[in-house]
Amino acid sequence: MKTGRTKTGCGNGNYVPRRTWKAVAVAIIASQLAICTPAMAEPEENTSGVLKSDRAEYMKATSAGQAKAEPTITGNLCSDAEQRRIEFRSGEGAPAFTVSYDSIKSLLYEPAAKPRYPEAVLISPLFLLSHAKKYFLPIQYADSTGASQVVMVHLDKNNAREAIAAAESQTGKAVERVEER
């Protein structure tokens, strides 16, 4: 009477001990759990009063009105309730601009969508059916001399709504929403 094989076939005539297969399965499950555990962890409580919107881009404007005269600065849009200001911190942590809540005249949320022409030409015409979406938050404020200035921030698609809600709740000013056509 046979007690059963202790080796499992690989399909190419070779046999591997069953304990090796079990070790491989345990290693795969352990690695998947290690990868997924940080993603499923509870978000940390924000007790500092600073709301951050990661992965935003600050687009410097010129006096002539060009929206994109210089390269964009990647960083975080931070709303600080204690100091009553919105600031954009670059990747190094230095503020690129700071606007106090009292000097803000208006906030505007403007999504924009464009057809994906290069992808349609290079890859597939089906890309014409989808659009590349971008989310902008122009902040109009009065500077120290009283002149009207505008700051343009390009928000990441993953946290654009949270950034708009934070700006609206922190500043107390209604965010005007422009619907795309």
C-alpha cells in the first residue's frame, strides 16, 4: 500500500517536495500582507490644524497674464487654521507663496478636460473617447499694496475634492465651481 507521494510534479518531469510548495505559498501570502497592511492602516489624526494636499503644482504667472511662464513647482498646498493662511510648500519645505485668509477675494474650482490626441495618433483611435482631466484652484487675493493677484494651483486628481473642501471650510469663503462644457 502506497502512503502518497511526498513530491509534486512541475509539469516538466521534475519533482519538488511538497514542503517547498507550502513554503512558497506562505512567502507569497506574507509578502502580500506586508504590502497591503500599510495601505489599509487608519489615517493619522491631524491635530496640528494644518491640512495638506499632497502632489500639487504651483504655476507661476507673469504680469502679462501668461499662465505658464516658468516651470511648475511641485509640492503641497497647506491650509493652516491657527495662523489663518494658505501656503504652498515646495518639495524642500520652503513656502513658494503664502496668502492670508483675510486677503482672499475669491476661490475658484475649475476642472478641465482635453481629448488625448497624441495617444490616439500613436496608440489607438479609441483614446479619443477618453479625456485627460486636470483640476485647478485659482486663488484671487489682494497683496500688501492692495493690488489684485492670482495664484494658480494644479491639484492632483486623487485629492482635489478634499483640497477644495478644506479650502472652503478653513477660509469660510465659498468656492465657486466652474463646470466644464
